[in-house]
Amino acid sequence: MSAPLPELVPPDEPLALLLSCPPALLDTSLDQLRTLAVVRRTGSALQAARLLGREQSSVQKQLDSLNRTYQALCGEVLVSKRGRGKDFVFTPTGETLVERAQEVLAELMDDVHARRRRIGTTLTVGTTEFTLWILSRAWERVAPEFTRRGVEFRLVHVRTKDFWPRLDEGRVDLLCGSVVTPVGAPAAHDAYDVLEWRRGSPVLLTNLPPEDLPGPSAPVSALAKLPLVVPGSGLIADFLTRWFGPAFRERLTIAAEIEDVQYGLALLRSRLARGCMIVTRTLARRVAEGGSLRVVDLVHDVEPKVEMVSAVFTRKGERERYAPDHPLNLLWEALREETAETGHPSVR
């Protein structure tokens, strides 16, 4: 039972709730809650112990302790065994506590990362596969300082479809990638600071003979009559959506649908798929050097006329809230210098 409240604390005050917590509940640790959630995910104390780097007996002791606590508090244990070799059974109380534990731990970790980000001890950067090179070159400019200060530099792979959610939700501090936009239009709306370094149009890589697809160029409208290797989502799917609408798969001839561009290249090289794939000009130039595939330029003869913008993105105004020597500002400046040397920079 909870201890009686001092008479000086009104029962409707937040402090009253803190003082009235049952001692048994206060003995429940975050470590126990994490163990409970891992057991729920893995199904057994043995599998949880392996992931946690502990003995199975240690995990079982934590479960037994939690069961005793919640039996006393709620009248129901959290988890029980079904038999040797079978997964644990979680009661409704156990399922609820697992859900709450995951929420609490996630929120605490988010808070920790936010504080570390604010004081400059960690920096998380997202990048696509094809913009990794620009970050790599900028990294050479800041790596010694980051190492000297012990800054934790975290790099995550971000697909184009996840760009804005990753940035808006604070899961990354900076993004390097490419987006599709109307020709001459800004790369993003006013919620972001943008450092632009290159604009351009995609091209076709094809294994079709010249009699089926003459070069050196073809109109975008011709895509409706060509067999295409297309990704399920991302930058190229965005181009096709802009040109042919959200139901472009129904209007085009899809020779193969892929999740990875390298797989698409392998299909074309192997001749298992006969057709074309829309890619960036940089990739096309690199691939065509081998001679097995041809590059065909795309001429914009449909509306809207769109282009690809490669850029760096951060949340609007965030850099101004930090000191000039904050890791985010140091990396941004390094990227600005790099784009000035290797691209066609534009900042807004």
C-alpha cells in the first residue's frame, strides 16, 4: 500500500501522485521493463538472455520479480510459461506493460538524443546511396575536429520516400539527397534550409538495339511505348508519377519492378529483362563505360517539366539556434565549401 500523504500536500497536486506511488512499483526498474519487452519480442527467456548478453537465470529472476510485484499491485501476473520449449504467454496486464515500457524507453532515448544534439555531442546525418559521395568529401574537412571533441557522428541510409518524415520528426539533423521538382522551382518548401549543388534530368539506360530505340535522345512521351524496369518507390517513381500520374503502372509497360537499382542494372546486363531503366546521368555515365548498355537522353515533351535537385536539407532556423562551432554548423559549412567546388551551389 502507498504511504499516507503529508497533510500539507493537497491531493490534487502533481506532487501528491509522486508521493503516493506504491513502494513495490518504485522498485520496478527500467532494466526490468526492457527485459520484459525483449522477452515479449523473442518469446523466451533464453532468446532474450542471448540478445541482452546475460544468463537465462538472470532474465528469469527479473520476470519472477515483476510477476510478484504486479500480482500484488493488480491481482494478475504479467507472464507465464506454457511448457518446455514453448513461448511465454503474456496476460492483458503484461501486454499493456510491455507497450508502456516500449513507449517510455523510446521517449527517454529521444530526449537523450535531443539533449546530446543540442549541446553538440552527437550529430545524425541521413543520405541516399547516390549522394553519399558529397558527404564523404565534406566529412574529410570536419573529421579531425569531430574526433578531437568526441562528437558521435551517426550516419543512416534514407530512401527518398522517407525524406521529409525523417527530418520533420527529428530522426536526422541533416539530409543529403535528391528530390524531384518543377524546372526552376525551389528544392523544398519554407520549412527547410537548403544548400543546393546540382540540378539535372534523368536519362535512360537500355539494352534495346538502336532499331528499337534510336539515339542519342528520345522524348519522355516515348516511355509509354517502351518496356521499363522501374522501382517500387523513390526518386524515379516520383518522376514517372509526375509525368504519367499516380497510376503510371497501368499506363506503362513494366518489364520488371525492382527495389534496388543495382538489381535493375544486373537485369539489363544479363538480358533477362529487355528494356530501359531511368537513372541519374552520373550513374548512367559510370555504367555505360562498360559498353553493355547504351545511354539515351530524355527530352521533356510532356507537362509538367520536372528536374532532379541534389541538395542538403536541414530544419528551418535550426542552424541559427546553435553556436557557429556546433557540429551541425561545421558540417554545413564544409558541405557549402564542397558544393562550391564540385557543383552549382545555391542557398535559400
